[in-house]
Amino acid sequence: MSNEETIVSDGPRRSRRKNGQGGPPEPPGPPTKKGGDGGRSGWRRFVPSWKIVVATFVVFTAGIFGMIMVAYANTEVPTVTQAEAIAQQSTIYYRDGKTPIAKLGMKRDTVEFAQMAQTMKDATIAIENKTFYEDSGISIPGMVRSLWMTATGQQLQGASTITQQMARNYYDGLSQEVSIKRKVSEIFVAVKLDETLSKDDILRNYLNTVNFGRAYGVEAAAKAYFGEKKSSAAKLTPEQAAYLAARIQQPNWQPDAPALKVRFGTVIKNMAELWPEKYGQLPQTAKFPTPKKAGTSNEMGGLRGYMVKQVLDELAGRGLTQDEIESGGYDITSTFDRKLMVAARDAVKSQLAGRSNEYHAGLAAVDPKHGRVLAFYGGDDYLNDPWNEPFQSTKQAASAFKPYVLAAWLQAGYSLKSFVPGNQTVPKILPGQQPGGIKNSHNVGQAVDVVKATAQSVNTAFVSMAFKLPGQLDDVKNLVEAAGFNQKRMEADIDEHHYQFAIGSALVTPVEQAAGYSIFANGGKYIRYHVVQVVRLNKQVVYPELKTPKSVIDAGVAADATVAMQEVLKSGTAAGKGLGNRPSAGKTGTNNDEKEAWFVGYTPQLSTAVGFYREQCLTKTGKIVQPIHSNCPITPKGKPSTKYNSNNPYTTPKESTLGFEGAGPPTLAWQKFMLAAHAALPVEQFPVKAEVGLPENIVPSPTPTPTPSAENPFDEENPFDDGNDEQDCLIGCDTDTGGGDDVTSDDGGGDPGFPQTSGDGVSGGGSAPEPRSSGGWPLSTRPEDQ
């Protein structure tokens, strides 16, 4: 035996091999529990432990919160307001700046917070957002309800706070779409606005923006429902305030809708609960208010539409568009006088009474010292007949154009004492004249002075005077263009009618004539006619009046031309139809076949033009059909038709004879209007006769035939006899036959009888001829100097 100690185990030795065979030992197995197999089986194996669930929730919540915080941090406070939110009506006033003609655009008048009644503020908070002064701009219950209703496609009503509604309706960038994205953006903006704006500012913006049905904003709504003069945002009673607040949810409710009455009761109840010290008794005493009936009149109805259209057209020419006017809140003071507008209508209609709708008339009155159109008559109702006669109808001026030839004559250095042809032109044949030459309708002798030529409207005299001018027709054309007439129309007429231009073949409008004659009433100065005095925004002038004077003729020329035109009303074609003891001057005009008739006259304070014409409506077979509202019907009786339309009208207009001259209804309408317009004005005198220029006898002065003296020189001889067998016509002789067929058939290039528009060129671009060196004034009246 060896010396090594051998230890023997008491237990059996474990085999190192499987199945009793040798090898390394196996690793120990997992621990086992009593009574089981030591693990989960079946569906339990797929359920995460609570620790995993908690950890996942925490991570998810932190992520969502982080994203919300990032989104909130990146949300900018809005600074740009929606155009619709601040859009306000513009008001057009008569010339007094106080009496409205019309309000245009969205009915909204923005007011400050202090100008809103506390009752309105309380009523709005009571029904729309009870916690307005305590919340942070959002309501958690309302937000959850809003998100749920939006997600399920339901329309949310009243769930948002006042701050949220204000953000959505007031600021640009938040759309009105129904979506969760929009709602979340709205919430973020509302919270930020609540941090940057005071509650009063938020409520002010809200009440100035919200839709109340008839109007936007509380100021306009108060007036729309409870009276323009009686009510305002500052005067609302608790019941009226509750009524308006109740409308916010459904602005389109009828004024006495049952649902509106129910919501009105809810507003009253909430006000009493929130402020019992102020409104505790209101539920027992409040009565549902009765709002005034909604206005049915259209802002463009009657005479107003014509005035509004002219104002809009003029401002458009200055760069202020209709859209800007309807949303900009402008205060526009026009030049129109309310009483004179009515007087103009009455004067014209007094001469249209008993006549058919075939007769048309336009009147325009201009303040010569300022160029302001004080009144006009263009039609009875713009909605039925939007054609504005004095501004749009261009007609041949006839003899009412002759004063411009007279002005050019005097401006060239010739005088009123010049003798001019009375029975035939000099030269007898004029360039471009129509067959038969230019004649007169009455005999005034071989020679007349310029005053008598004006009073008796002698065609041959004025054509010969135009030919004698240094620049001939160009002198007249330049003068009338300087006096505001359309340049293209003047040039076109000279090209077509040549020297007939001197006796009124050119197309003009009544307002052009009224403004043109202002050079005689205003010492030779012309101010472009206009219908807008001033445009203000927030009481600041943004468009001032355009009234720059331009000298067209010398003051002495204007004074002497007035002397000649005064004689028209004293002894000439309109004798006895002046203004009593008030000095006045003017000129009649009658076209061939009496198709157009005029009177244009003035005082130092007012220049007025009246023009008449007649249009018959003819079918293709020649049948005459009466106009509808002064318009030739496009379809039979104006009813719908499959056969007739604007391209194939049932009738077309054709000018026909009026049956009277310029000394008739046009002069009477002028007289009636001018008497009414001057009723409260002082009598002003014209400047004294200046006696400008030197005599320029185109024909020799007549030599009087000596007669035996007698006790009564009128017993045997006519002192006005000029030796011609024909009797002189002194009064009512203004039938100008110088136009010829070429002139009377002319309608400016369009279909016969159609009124032509005046917007075919720029007016007022001419210049007056320079006076001759010998044309200084006043001159000596001694016989040896004449």
C-alpha cells in the first residue's frame, strides 16, 4: 500500500456519463415552484408585465407632451387681421357731409370698448363663455366636446370660448375648415392670445367682428335691429343686448324665430345667475324685444343709384376701386345738393308730363367757381334704367355750341361791334360744306353785328367767323378742348363735318356743356367738373378735391360774351324766359328736324345745361313699340324669349323729331330749375362790358336808308327794315338749318338713335388761342376810334 490517504464516500458515486456512460456533467436546470412546472402557458405568455405597460405609457405621454410643447412653442401670435374681419361700410354723403346718400359694402362700424354698453358685454359672456374672465382662453370640457364633434363630422355650435371664436374670425391664417388640425391650431392661438392681449381687447375685437345677421359688429347690428337714429352699441338695454347675444349662435334666425326666443330666455337666465345684483329681477321683467322691420329699399334705387355710380366711376379713375370702397370704411362727401337734385327732377319732369317714354332729357348744373356738379337729372330709377342721360348721352350741340366760336372770336382780338354775314357765308363756298351750303332759317339782312348774330342764332355769321379766325377751326377746337370737351370727339367731328363744327355738329353731353359754359360765368377760368369733394378715412383726408382752375379765355372776353348771351334771353330766341331781375345769360340750340333741343345758361353762381331728344323703338318690320322704362325692349313686352336676345333685339331705337325747339321745353325746364336753385341765393351781377378787341367787318356794315322825319317815326316805316322783302324774325327763330342731312343722320358712328358714351378719349387737353396784339381792353368808345 502506498502512503496516500484514500477517502471513501458514504453515498453511491454519480456517474459522469449519460446512460451510465462516462462524460462531462450536465448544467443545472431552472428553479421550479412547488406544485407547478415553473412557467406561464397559453395566452398569458403574450401579455406584457405591468412594469412594461407603465414604462411604455410614460414614454408615450412624454413624447406626446413634448410634441405639444414643441408645437405650442412654434405657434406664433397672429398679427395680421382678416380683411373681412375689419371690413367696414363706406358712406357717400350729400355735399353737406352729414346727409347720407348710400352706404356701400359690409354693414359694420368698428367702435371702441368704452363705446359698448356693459349690458352687451355681460349678455355675450353669459351665453357664449361664462368663464371668460377666469379661463386661459380655452375650456377643457368645451375643447373635448368640440374635438369629438369635429372628429365625428358634427357641426360645433357654441363649444369654443370667446377667445377661440375671436381668433378664428379676426386673425388671418386660421381657416374655417372643419378639421382636428384647425381646432388644435385654434386652441394654441387662443392660449397665446390670452397671454398677450387683455380680456377687454379680446372682447372688443370679438364684438366688432361677430355676425349678428343683418350686420357685422355690435354697432351696426344695434342700428340695423333697433333703429339708425335711436340706437347704438352704447345705448343697448339689457333686453336688446340679450337679443343680439342670442343671435350669435344662429345669425340667420328670423327676427322672431321660436328658437331665438328660447335662447333669449337662456341669456336672461344666465345674466341673472352671474350678476344677481344687476340682473336678478330680469327674468321676471324682461320682454322679448321687437326689432324694426328690415329695410327693403335698395341702396341704388331711385335717384341715389345715379349719384352713387358717378361717385364710384370718378374714384375708380383716381385709383380707389369699388371693392376697396365697400370694405374700407371711407366717408365720401359728394358735390350733390339734396334739394337741387329733387328740383332738377321736378323741372325736367314738368316738361315731360303727358309725353311718352320716347322722350329723353338730361339736366346738369355745375358750380362754375369750383367745378362741382351740384345737381343733375339722369332718370327716375337707376334699377330700372341705369343709363345716366347728362353724363352718358352724347348729342349734337346745335346752336348751343356757338358761344365757343364767339369766345374764340373775341379772344383773337375781334370785337362785338364787328359786322358778320347775315344771309350767306363768306366765302360762299366753304371747304367740305354739304350740298347747298349753310343757310339760316330766317332772314336777318346781309349784315348783323355779333351781338345780334348771337341773339338770333345766325348760322352764316358763326361759320364765317370761324373761317376768319387766325387758326380757323383749330382755334375753336383748342378752346373747347381746354374747356373740358372730349378731344377725340372734337377731332372726329371736324374730320367729318368740317365747318358745320362751328354751328354744333359735334357730340357733347349736358354735363360737358354746363361745365363748358362755366368759363363765361367764372371770368374765363375752367375747373374740370367733378362729383367728389373729399374722401376721409378715420377723419383723415385721403383723397382731396380736385379743383385746379385753368385759364381758357381772358376775363374781358368772358364779360363781352356774356353781354351777347344776355341778349338771347332779352330779345333773342329765348326772349322773356330769363330769371326776372336776376342777371342771366345763355343760348338755345335746335338740331335739324328738331331731333335735339338744348338750352344752356348761367348766372355768376350756377351754370346749367338741359338737353332733350326722342327715340322711337322700331321692330324689323317698322312697327313702333313703346319703350319699357325708357328702354327699347329687347324681347316682346320684356318677357323671356327664345327668339330675341341682346344679339337679336326685338326693337332698335331710332331718333325722331321732338316737335319743339330749344326755346321750348328745354328753356322752360332750365328756367324752373334755376329759379328754384337761386331762391335762397343773393342776386349777383355779371362783370361790366369790357369792349375787348377791334371791329373786324367780314361784310360791310349796313347803311341805313334815309327816311323823312315824322312826328311818329313808326307810323309808316319799320325802323328794323333792312331793305329785304322778307320780314325779320326776332323771337323764337332758333331753327338751325345749317346741319344738313350729313349732320342730322350722324350718331357718332354707331347705330342711328343710340346714345353714345363719352368715354372715348381724354377731355380738357386743349388750349385757347392767343389774343391779337390789338386785342387789349377796354378800348375807347369815341366814334373816331371805332
